[in-house]
Amino acid sequence: MSDFPGLNDIYLRLAWAYLEPEEGNYNWEVIDSIIDRWVARGHTISFRITCKETNDLVYATPEWVEKSGARGRMVGNGRAWAPDYGDPVFLEKLENFHRAFASRYDGKPWVEYIDIGSIGEWGEGHTAFSGWDDIPVEVVMKHIDLYKRCYKYSVLIISDDFIGQRDKDDGSDYKIYKYCLANGLGFRDDSANVYWYKVLGFGPSCIRSPELYSKIYRNLPVVLESDHYRSALHYNMWENGLPFEKALQETHATFIGFHYYPREWLTDNLQLACRLANKSGYWYFPKFAMMPDTFRTLSGRNYIRLTWENHGVAPAYHRYRLFLKLVNQDSGETFIQELIESDNRTWQPHEIIAEHCAIHLDENLAAGKYNLLIGMQDDCAFHRDRMIELAIKKERETQPGWYKLGEVMVR
């Protein structure tokens, strides 16, 4: 899948039972083989570990948890065991597992985020196949607290169904919402293109609660996932991906995904995939550059003023280092300076940002005519020094990741 446009993060959702088949006996090999393969190719990994699944997996929570005294019940005519999510034995065993998981994976430079996935069907926070019971607010808070205790370094994401998919109109949804905000959680929506939400009148994107994301995306990432592709096609919900693109805009998602076989999906949606890869997260367009036509080595007045526009739907959540490079057209002599005044994290979507950066030349830099280039580097531990692709004509990329803006004289 190396040719998949924008492929970055590998998302692993699996049941707790696969990783701890016996208490204290951890089967990390189930995921380590996947992690090793994809991290070696430069991809990050994200996780959701669930406690309730469907499709004939009876015990997503390991059966030994029930035998240890945790309360729960069989649902779906005995097809799945649903734990009592507030049961003290269940919570004790769950926290022991997550402490072990965190000691192995939390804070690894290749971990993109970890879902709070310990409540409800597939970890989405609702009980659609377990009786439609609202999980009490205090129980949801206990699960959030558990994850916060275990994961000190990784970004935590929670499904908006913890908030929006509640049966009672008693104000508990906004209690949970405020608690998520107070604890610095990113959000996700797994319901784009779901036919049922169209029936309920939620518009072409089928995003039930787009207003929830306005307080999230400026500081924390949003994750968006579409319904199963074949289901979306069957119910005429796909429409060449336009509703999904609308959902991307409404949620300001950085990470997007779909349910289906990737090669088949890409065959149907190559142009859409390219467009979505550009629009999700950030997409930086340099709009204008201004500088003197002559830089002087002994002057304190050399500068470059760059104007940017972010055509993506979200900001970047890591600072990237912006550099200026001067290359002598005759000798090839090179001067590089980081433009420390620049901070790409402030470039919000569809805002035009101007940054004025001082240039301090080496006093021994030879006089002559120079090409002026800019380049942006990822400073994150995992992708350190990776060059960021900018929306500039390809012919201006004279060196990998470096874009020629013009020419200046040095005196």
C-alpha cells in the first residue's frame, strides 16, 4: 500500500481478550509483528482496545475477568458478554491491563494516538447491541480517569458517541463533553455516510454533532471514519465521496479512514483519495514572499516576509522548523538559517498568515548572486528532519523538500 495517497497512520482495533488471554499473561506478539512491519516503513500506529464486540466474538473482555467476579450479562441470545462497565472487579482488571499496555507502548515516538475504547459496542461508547442503556456519567468519568492515569504521554481520543448517542435528555451528554474538554481529549466520529443518520435528518455528511468539534480541532486532532464502503454504496450514501468530504470539513479531521479492502477502495476512489489526503489536516500554500533584492552581510536589516494560507481543514499539532537556504549560483556555496519567528501551529485553516523573519548572514559569505529557497522540516522524534511537502509548483522544488522562491544578491 505504499502508493496509497497520504497513507500515514496504521489504526489497530482489537479486543482485550486477544492481548491478555490469561490474567497477567500478555500476548503482545499479536500486534508487535504489525507494528514492526509498518513502523519500519515510516508509519505511525494508533490503537483501540475494546471490551465488547459483535460478530460472534463472545468474550472481547477476557472470560477470566467474568470468572474473577466481574458482573456482566450475555446479550444477543448469548452471542456476546457485555460487562458492567462500572463494576469494581472489571475496572481493576482493566486498569491492570492498561498499565501493562502503557508500560510497553505509551510515549513511543511512533504512537499517534490511543482511543478510549473500553465502553460499548466496538469501544464507541454506546450500547446499541446491548440494550441501548445509557452508561452513567460517573462510570464514563472513571474510564477517562483510568486512561489518564495509565497514559501520560500519548494523545487520547474519545468517540463522540460517548456524548451524542445517549437516550435520555437529562444533560448528561454535556457533562461528559465538558469532562472530555477538561481532560484534553481529542475526538473522533465513526458515523460518516451511515444511512440511519440520514433517515434521522442529519444531512448529507451524516455527522450528528458537528458542533462538538469546534472546541477541539484548534488544539487537538480529530479522527473521522466512514461507514462500511459497501453499505454506503448499497444505500446510495457514497455519491463519489462528496458526503464524506463534507464530513471532513465539518469535523476538521486530521486522520481519516474507511471500512473496506484498501486496494479495492482505492481503485474506485483514486482521485478522491488524493483530494482527501490534501484536505485532511493541514495543507500549506505559500502565497507571497517579500525580501530586499540585496542582502548585506554586515546589515541587521535583512529579512524575508512570508504569507501563508492553510487550505486544509485543521492546523498542525507539532511545530515544524522553517528554513531559508541561499545557494551561490557560481560556486554552489550554501548558507542555511532557521527562521525561528515562524510557528506553523498558528496557521489555522483558511486564514492568511504573514510572518516577518530576520535573516542574519554569515559575515564571511561570499558576494554574488544566490538562489533563495525555503524548506520545512518535521521536528517530531519519529519523523525528525522529514521534509514537509508544500503546495508549490513542482519545478520550483530544485532539491528534495527545498523550493526556490527567487534570487537575491549578497554584498
